[in-house]
Amino acid sequence: MALHETFSLGVDPELGLQAEVAALNAQFEDATADEILRAAIRHQFADGIAMVSSFGADSAVLLHMVSQIDPTTPVLFIDTVKLFPATLLYRDELIEKLGLTDVRTFKPAKDDLAEQDPAGMLWMSDTDACCHIRKVVPLERALNGFEAWISGRKRHQSSTRASLEKFEIDEGRVKVNPLADWTATEVLDYARAHELPPHPLVAQGYPSIGCMPCTSKVAPGEDPRAGRWRGQDKTECGIHWPTHGKEIDGSGI
């Protein structure tokens, strides 16, 4: 019996989410990214899973995999209104090339921006607060109604992701990281093999791409994410923190 067929039997619904995720990690420890995605999209979380994509530096690989399994899979994209114009153009290019039919774009609420960032300069004084209203809150709204979501994070990207599991718990949902154990070389080889267009900023020295104000070029030998919030004790925007969605206080999220 194939791995994804075994998985279609599901996990005992009486088990808690923590036990379910532990069981999934054990079962899929040696599974390929394609096997993980097919099981998650077609069986365990059928009609209840979405992919969250930044349409960033290497997003095309996971988007291509999902499109090959089911191009109608919802893809959630958070437009912070601070992104590089090249990222928005790249999003549109990939949607057309991959035949994705349900890409949903979410922006920060106008009321939140008017109240907390009327001048659009909050990133200069409080990057955590800026990320919260421009990324975390819109993603919470986007994920409403889904029981699981797919992330493109990988262990090689930074020291803070070195122990990344393929399945995690996130705010009462299951987060699936099918590329967790992929190397940078494997990502590049896959993209080349399938003739996937690169994000145009990668060739300019941006291996990890977020909002314009908080993304800088990366020098050879640095972590791919070293250019994000450079000079700050910050490595994540907040959407991948286990505490995301909680109220912000003076110390951040």
C-alpha cells in the first residue's frame, strides 16, 4: 500500500492535535515532499487546507508541486502594501504559468493602518508592530475556515529553522512544511528541471525577499535570511511564531 494511501485512513480523531502531529511526523519522516503534499491535499485535509505563499525567492518550487497535485488549492498571499513591485509582477507571472485558479490576495485592514500606521512609517520604530498589522492579522483573516496550511520554510534558511519539523501545530491548525529537509541545491535543481522562472530580485543579491524597507542584499556566506531586518534581533515576521495572533505589548508579539 502506497504511503499516501495509508495516510488516507487518517489519524484517530480522538487524539489531540499534538498527538496527531507527532504521528504525522513519525509516519512521514522519510517521505518525499510530493508524498506529503498529496496526502495532505487529497486525503487528510481535503477541502480544508491552503498554501500560504509570499511569491518570494524560491516560492515557485512549492507552488509548482501544489499545482501538479491540484491547481484549485487555495493559495493565500499577503500583500503588506510594502512589497517590492517585482514581487507583485512575479506573483502574476507564476499564477499564469502554473495555472493556479484560486490565489487569494489579502491586505492589511484600512482601519488598522489608519489607527496604527497612518504615515506608513511604523517599520522605522517598531518592526514587530508593523509586521503584526501588515502580515499577522491579515493572515489570521485569510486562514479562517482552514484546518491546515502549507508553508515553504526550510531548515537550511537560518539557524532558527534548523530543527523545523514537517508537521507543526499553529494556532489550533496543522502547518505542513513539505520542503523542511530540502537543501538550497535541491530547490535550485528542481526549479531548473521544471524551467521555473526565478524571482527577478534573486539575481540582484536578494535570496530572501520580504517588504522593501526591511529587506537588504545578502553577502556571500551569510544566511539566506541575513538581509531580513538587518541589524535587528529579529528573524521572523511573526506569522511563523507559535504565539502569533496574540496581542502586542511594548515588547512585541
